Amino acid sequence: MTTHHRARWHFNPIFGNYCVHDRYSLEASDWILARSTSISPISNNVKLVWLLDDRCMGLPLETLKQWFSSADANLLAENVVWIVSQGYPVSQHQYFSRKEVFEKFFPELSSHFSKWGAEPETFIEAGDQVTVKGRYVGRVKQSDKPIEVDFIHIWTVHDGVITELVAVADTAQFSRHDL
């Protein structure tokens, strides 16, 4: 298999293998050749590395992928801590329960858009935290113009339940649309 896209690698210490997580759809049976210098500075040998092996995905990563595909409220802890940076078009930037997230944050945010979604591009899992790089894509209600906003999320997941989100975004994009 030949790949022409950038992949994000991480070492899974539990299984002793390297894993790739990115936005491209790769089959679990695919193999990739990678120079070990991109993984480790020890040698220049070429190694075979297993892509998206099920053992690469821990419960936090599985939980986040499920969240981004469903926004299922049951994936959030009752007392979830939800923090968004200044500049998001919402009146408060910290929420302390699932109820606040679904009854305050999402309704206020979505009131500005006729269409809104989050498109994750890269997942980096480290223990019970997953960092997600992606972009919000939508259409602004007042102008009917498209909007794209890059984001970085740091999620904390315990036992398959999201307990915290810290989200930062290119909020200048919100300002450009007078939000």
C-alpha cells in the first residue's frame, strides 16, 4: 500500500506497537512501510507497522469516535466539565453538567447557525485523554455564508464516559462573521 498523506503515530505501551490515527479510512489489514527515524531516532531501518489495529484504539478513543458520530448524551458524565475558550459565540465558557451542556451550550451555539457540525481530523490518545484536531463546518444564519473554524479539543474519558472537555478554536472566524 502506498500512502501520500500525513499520518499521526503514537506508541501503544500496552501492546508494544505503533498506531496511526487520522481522518483517512484505512482497513485494519493494510500495512505501511515507514522509516523508523520517523518513529525513533535509533536507526534508519525500514519497518512494517500495523495500521489501525484494534489494539491501538483504547476505550477513550473509541468513546470519542462514538461521540463525534452520534453526540449521544449518555456518553457524557452527569457532572461533566465543559470548557470552551473565550471567543466562542456563547454567553458562558464553563459548564458543569450534562444538563448545562445540552440545555445551555448547544442551544446557544446552534442558534447562530442553520447548519453546524464538527469534523475531527486527527485523534491522539494518551492514557485517559484524547486530543482531537479538526474543524467546525457550518452556515451562519444571519448571512447564509459558510463558516469553517479550526479547533483543538482535549477530552478526558473515564470508563467510557466523557468527564471533561477543554476546547479552543480559531475564534477569529466567529468574529469575522459578527458572532
